[in-house]
Amino acid sequence: MRVPVYNVRGEQVSEAELQDFIFAAPVNQALMHQALLRQLANARLGTHKTKTRGEVSGGGRKPWRQKGTGRARQGSIRAPHWRGGGIVFGPTPRSYEQKMPRKMRRQALRSALSVKAAGSQLVLLDDLTMSEPRTKEIKAMLTNLGITSSALILLPQRDEVILRSVRNLPEVRTLVAQYLNVRDLLQYEYVVMPLASVQVIESFLGQSA
């Protein structure tokens, strides 16, 4: 498929040929959903913990004698039905990690990229370089490209200047193309990337990968 290439002023300068295997692949929504759930699950720390009656402090002696008080018999003030007592069946540290074969993960990325390309939400740049951090320039570039909502800018490699220029824009995020993931693709409406980033993506999502 052929896609127009723009400069930072929003002018079309050329066209680029994108691999249909990546950017026009059959869309598998179930696979994208599974990949998204896996990513969200793997991001969970799983450090939640409540104390059982054997772990809370206090309650080392019987609160009152067994008989003769008129009250119900009690063995510890740290029993679950006491205020400040232990928790029954509470959460304990665990791992939420989900496994997914690499071929399935990559196919989910192809599906997400194909959705963006089909919806004209994939914007290619001939180049994206800056000499000093200037948020105003990034904002002007997005306006010139007709992007008024959220955008994900894919970079071929980490660029501190661009990263510092974008970090004050709440609906814009930069990401190195090598770390492309389904969550960011679905979270942001537009995907903006220079041609160098396309080469990075095609290197690990192409047919030879």
C-alpha cells in the first residue's frame, strides 16, 4: 500500500510503499484484545497483602474467662470477627503474568497497525529532528498535520530533545519503535512516525522476521 509522506509543515513531499503484510493485514480483534489484556496483567505488581489472625499484633491472651460472664466465649481479640482482627481469604502476593507466543503478539501488532492505516490515522514524516527542546514546534507540527487529538510519535531511537519537547503535551507520547505495543497503539488516536521508524518496524514485523 502507498501512503503519503509529509514534512513538519504538513506539506506532502512524497509517497512511501508500506508492506501489506504489516499495514494491510487481516484484523483479528480477539487477538488484539488478548494481547492488550496480557500487557495490562503483566504490568500489575501483585504486591497486595492482608494479614491473617496469626500475623496481626496483639491478642496473645484470652480476653475473658470461658464461663460465667454472660458473654459469648472468645479466644482472641484478633479473630476475624473482631475489629482489627485478621482477614480471612484476603489477597496475598502473586504474579499476574500471562504468556503469549511471540507469533501471536506480532500478529496483534500487525492488526493494530492495519486498523490505524485503514482509518487514515497513520501519518508518515520524511524526517523528525530538532536542535533544541521546543514544545511549541511539536504542537505546530501536529496542527499542520491536522492532528487535533491524541497522538503517538514513534522514533527510530531514543531522542532526548524530542522527548523533552513532547512531555508537556498531555495527549502526546513518544515511543521508540522497537518497543511498539498494542496498548499504546489503541490508546492514542493517531500514530506519527518518520520513515526511519517504518524501517525499524518492518525489520521485526516483516515477513522475514
